[in-house]
Amino acid sequence: SQTIHQWPATLVQPVGSPLSLECTVEGTSNPNLYWYRQAAGRGLQLLFYSVGIGQISSEVPQNLSASRPQDRQFILSSKKLLLSDSGFYLCAWSLTSGRNEQFFGPGTRLTVL
Amino acid sequence: QQPVQSPQAVILREGEDAVINCSSSKALYSVHWYRQKHGEAPVFLMILLKGGEQKGHEKISASFNEKKQQSSLYLTASQLSYSGTYFCGQGTDSWGKLQFGAGTQVVVTP
């Protein structure tokens, strides 16, 4: 069966500090991978998605970046965090194509102070 | 532009029914429904595809009107476990990108 991991689970960072969130998927090959952000009490905002190694599409211009160095690894980064970067960050995977459901990881709750 | 969900919130007693609607201004390839409990990740409920194909959990039903670009999720004989926030996600192509609505909060009381 497939599993998706995210770490860390919670993170408190000062404004201006760097960020690295990691997501890994087990039990499947060549998945589509997604990063979402959810502000408190709000919906899910798609930040990045990837259909393969090194292939990243950005949906929202911001100070965040994403990388996919391996087939089942997806990393979200920032060089300098802003207060507005606080939120619940969710990684998701799906089989290729939009005919398949997305499976979400447990999420990382980021607080920028 | 994100899909519009209605109502924003609904309170039900156990055993009652409810309908959650999701409307889009775009031509849709797929509609996905997820439920999220407080502090947890969203969980897949149902996917409806252009052309009529559906897949999801047995106890959940939904419809997709392709002409109107509207989808509805039906909560029948609600249980306490149905409480949570329901999100619809709209897919406009076959790549899998989704835009989610703002969510509908459902509270089921005993």
C-alpha cells in the first residue's frame, strides 16, 4: 500500500529565516506530487505541482520554491520567510492524470514569528 | 478562479440529510470532494469525471451537471462522523491540478 510522509509536523521560525519541508511517498512510482497551503480557517491553495523529477510548475508567485530531486521526494523551500507564510502545508500525491484522487500527507503546521 | 461552495455552514441532527453545492465558472474535467476534520489532512470522498464516470466511497453520493458546471454532494442519514469541513476541488484538465473552494463546515449533533 502507498503511504505519504511529511516532516516536520510543526515548526516555529522567525521572520527572515530559511525553510525546508520534506515530503516522501512510498509504494508507488512516478506519482504526481502537490504542495498546498491552508491558512487558518480557509481553503486549500495549490502552490506547486510536479509530474516528474525536476519538473515543477508554480501556481502562485511568492517567495517559496519547490524541488523534486527524486521520483518520490518533494521539497518546499524558502530563503527568507515572511509572516504571511504561516499556515498548514500539505503535500499530496496522485497517480498520473487528473482521473485520480489525491492523497494528502499529515501536514506541517508552520508559524512564522 | 476558485469554485463557489454553498452553504458555508450547516448544522444537522443525526439522521438528517444535507446537500452541499459547488459551482464553477470554468469548463470542468473533474470534480473532487474531500472532508477535513479539524487539524487533520483532507480525506478523499468522491471524484466525478466529465463523461459520467464516478468513483468514491460507497456511502457517499454526488452528482455532476456538466452543462451547468455544478456538482452536489449528498449527505444522507447523517452520522456524527460526518462532521467536518467539506471541500470541492475543480480540475480543468487531465493533469490533476485542482482549485479548491472555500469549504462547507458541517456539524452533526446527537
